[in-house]
Amino acid sequence: QVIVQGKAITDMDAAVYHHYKTEAMQYVLDSFQRLGSQYELVVVEGAGSPAEINLRDRDIANMGFAEEVDCPVILVADIDRGGVFAHLVGTLDLLSESEQARVVGFVINRFRGDIALLESGLDWLEAHTGKPVLGVLPYLKGFHLEAEDAISTEDVAASGQHTLKVVVPVLSRISNHTDFDALRLHPQIDFEFIGPGKALPPADLIIIPGTKNVRIDLDFLRENGWDKAINKHLRYGGKLLGVCGGYQMLGRSIHDPEGIESAAGASDALGLLDFETTLEKEKQLQQVKGTLCHSGAAISGYEIHAGISKGPALDNPAVKLEGRVDGVRSEDGQIMGTYLHGLFDDEASLQSLLQWAGLEQVQAFDYHALKEREINRLADAMGKAIDIDKLLAVVDEFYA
């Protein structure tokens, strides 16, 4: 799925997208110019390696963009993976002369141990390339911030005793997996992402996550036998929550008459609740606040979906918002679905949903405060490790 300036415009395979990049660059430049008119310094994050020879002619995320707007570049490498000097020198060597000239320095990330043992390597790197090392960032043990792309499978060391088991099947096109970070970090929750080919284990709560292609992931869910596991889970009294695309799967059917996510057509959903969903071109994008219908607890989150759901089951909603309702609850309270992302982030809604799932005594857990502490921890580490004066000096020198 290709999203341009916050709006989904189409689905493309990799080959088609590669050719589309020339057109996409105009949107990238437009966004950059808008930011440049508002701020003195714009930090542009690259993606992947800047030295992918086979992708260079249509690069819009790394050196292609830097060349287009004539900006300096800092190369960042992860020493924890090993081979950091080979990565930096090899990358620099594969760049064109004009690209090499705009590299103003290096930053090494995730270093463990005594920095003194690295000094000789840093001296060699500067002498060999003529580029300064602007800083060496330490490996921050137990550091928790939202994973940007890949699902975080890092074990979380939690204090206290796990008393609630929560599992999330990893759909082939899973989206917004950061919805579950608060659950991963909660000291009372044994949280597990279940990958393809693996059976869903016994749990108190199963959550069907959002997806970039709900009908394809319905097939994927069935191919892995997870639909049968969900039915068994419900027979034994477990709770089930569907989020966004996972919510749509709870109904009777999903219609995509215009082929928005895949080939035009319709698919039978899980049939657990009496409603249908139709995908539409216009995507719902908004931040919302409201209350959970089953408890009255305050909740905030955001919507980003292309579906409209209708049916008798929706007469029993999950969330009350300003001027409307959202989602669904089964009559027996065992199943819940909502379009809202971020529903576990606020302390009140997190506590209420965990109690609904079967955790009677919920420990206080402020996920927002935890994120703020981690951001401050990262900022402190960067302030100590990065030579800010040298960094600003090489940037100023580039533009001189």
C-alpha cells in the first residue's frame, strides 16, 4: 500500500512501485519544502542502505533525495551487528563522488563496553576517509520505544508475576503492531506474538490485529488454522478482541467492490457477530476520545481505516465517542471489536480492558510516563555521546 502525505492512494507490487518513485519524488520534495519554510533545520531520516546500486536510479529516501535538495549527510552504523568499519568504508566507497562529498561525518550506534578499546579504530576511520566521527552512542540495555518497522520480539524483563496470558497472531500484512507495546511491557501480562506455522497457545485473551489487506489476511489466518483455534478459545470461555482489520474479521463478510486492497470481490469473515464491512476509497483518519461502553473508562486513540461496518450487532457498541459510537460487543461480553488504535496506551482504558479480559487486580502502569522516561534517557545518552558543536560546525561548513 502506497501512502502519500497521509493518504492511501493505491496498492502496488515492488516492481510497479520502483517505477512510481519518479512521480513520488515530487511529493517528497513538496513535503520537504513545506517543512523547510517553517524550521531552521530539518532532519531527514533515510531508509535502508544508501548504497544500493540496483536501486540508485530511482532513490527517493537516501542519497537520491540528498542530491536533489543539496543537503549534507551523516552515515550511521550499528556496531552491535559487527563489521561497523567495513560497513562505513564500504558504503562510502560505493557512493558517487558527489555523494561522497556531501557525507560530513559518521555516527556509530549501539556500542557496548569500554570506549577506549574503540579509539584506535575511530582514529583509523577518520584518517582513511577524511571524515570525522561525530559520536559513539552506547547500547541502552532494556530500552523500550515503539519499533518503527519490524515487530519487536525482544524479551521484556518485567517485575512481578505474570497473571494474564495475551496472544496476537502475526498476520502476513499486520499493521500498527505498536498497539500492543503497553501489553508487552505490563508486569502482569505474559504477552506473545504468534508467527505463521505456530499454533495459538491457551490464553486469556486473543487479539486479532490490524492489517493492510484484510481479505488476504483472512485467508492467511485460516491457512494457519487460527480460525479453529479462536473458536476453541471462545468455547473455553476466553476473550477475543479485534482491532481495525481484526474487528472487520469478526463479522459475516467483507466486501471490496472497487478492489481497494486487492482484487475486487467479497470474502466470508469469521461469522462470530452479525455485521458486514464494505471497503471504501476514502480512508478515515482522525484522533478520537471517548469512553468504553462496558465500563465508562476514558479512552483515546486514532482511526486509520477504509471500511464501513453495518449490521444488527453494532447496536451494542464497544466505544462511545463524541456524537457517535464505534465497534461492537457480543451480548455475552466475550467478544469485542473496535476501529480504534492505541486503545491500550491510556492507563484508564488499559486497566478496564485487562479487567474485562480476566485480570481482577490490575497494577498501576502508566505507559505514557514510561515512554517519556525512555525518550529522556535516549536524549541524555545522545547529549553525552554526540559532539553537538562538531556536528553543527560540519553542517554549517557544508552550506558555507
